[in-house]
Amino acid sequence: MKYPFLISIPHGGTEIPKEVAGRFALTDQELLWYCDPETRILFDFGRSVECTIDTPVSRMVVDLNRPPLPLPPKDPDGIIKVRTIDGKQVYLPGQIPDLNLIHQMMLKWYFPYHQRIDELIDRHPVRISFDCHSMLPYGSAEQADAGRDRPLICLGNYGDGQGRARPGGITTCPAAWIRSLADEFEREFPGPGNVAINTPFSGGFISNAHYWRKGIPWIQIEVNRALYESESIHSSRLSVTKSQIPELQDRIREILARFWEGISDSDLAEKNRRTGDFP
């Protein structure tokens, strides 16, 4: 069975384009650590879903899950990063890309990714989209949850802890949908606090922008990297990936399948009408 899903994997790339090669203060190992390379395997469900989009370029070059503005130095963790989530300088002194180079990189990597999402939704019978990520086991120094342990799975729709719209806000999918998906994850990962909704991440630019653009529901999925790798920046990621990723990939595929099969159009329509949280 092919499920009507679009899978977006914006942070799995590791390539450093020649335009910025040699500019980084971060080591090659650090550049890899701050990306999500395993997500390109973890969320690759092949022909069992309608469409998948990912990118080869590193998020440390261009972050596709950020709005196009502001540029550095206003936002050090924006589309063009100048500081990591734990306070390290990304570029060597005097090597931060200038406006002309930023523009080139956005035209080459950023805007085509977002255009491609729109094209895929237009061309395929997509009924829900998932923006797929991994997260560190704990909050980093410059994040709101610094030092705190994170759940194994975080699902985001820009709402509250139950997936409902916050005062004055919207959600990128109905509360009933995200709670149903959370229930399926909890079946696989039982235990208090193992699965959370909108904590510590409620969603990024991709899910928000493309929900508004196309009206297709979006859920952001964050998988804790502790499920498949050591948290040490100096450890070998590849050895852990080979032993853990395939099994975890199968579990997530089955979770998404059960989630969708458990939802009927009439039931969803009634839940949406009753909760009123999905215009």
C-alpha cells in the first residue's frame, strides 16, 4: 500500500559546497555532528509513500527549515548560521558569507527546496506531510531547554501539549491527528514522558509555511538521537547507524501506517468540526 504522505528531510545533507569550503571554524567532525545525516536513511520509506524530498547540502551552509530573513548577524541560528546551538563560532574570522554569496546559496539550495515541496503536493495525492528531524538527547547551551533531558519522540503542530491551538495561534494539523499519532508512538515507546507533543519543539518554518501555502496538514517529527547513536561529538556515528537505523526505520514506518489506517474521513471531519482547531 502506498500512503498519501509527503516526507520532508531538510537537515540530512552533509555536503559543503565549494563556495564556502575552507571558511569554517568547525572541524569536519563537528560539521557532521550538527547535521542530521541519519535522517535521510531513517525516514526513507521508498515507494510506500507518495513522495520524499531531501537535500545533499549541510544545514550549516543553508538551513532550509528557517525563514529567509533575518540574515546574520541578526539571527545567529537562522538560514545562514554563524553560531551553533552550544555557542561555537561557525565561520573563521572574516569568512562569514557576504550578501552576494548568501543570495547565491539561497537561489541554489533554499528556494528550490521549497518550490519542490509545492510541486510535489500539486502533482501527488498528498493528504498529510511530515517534516522529519533528529534531536540531541538534551537541550544545548543556547536552547530554551538547556541541560534538560528530552523525550524519545517529539511531535509538533505549533499547538499546546495536547495539539490544540494556543490563544491567537493556529495549528498545522488537527489536535485529533497529532494525538492519534502520539498514541501510536507511545505503543512503540512506552513510558512516562517518552513521547511529547510540541515540547521541546513545536514545528519549524517548513511545516508552518507550507501549511499556509497549500492547506495540507503538517506534523513535525523529532526522533531522539539517543535511540541510535552515542551523544559524544567524538564518537563514530557510522558504526551506530549500521546497527540501529534499519530497525528504527521499520518501527517508524509501521507507526505512520497504523496512524493513517486508524483514521477515517468521516471521523476526522467530525473531530475537526467539534474541536474547531483546524480552519
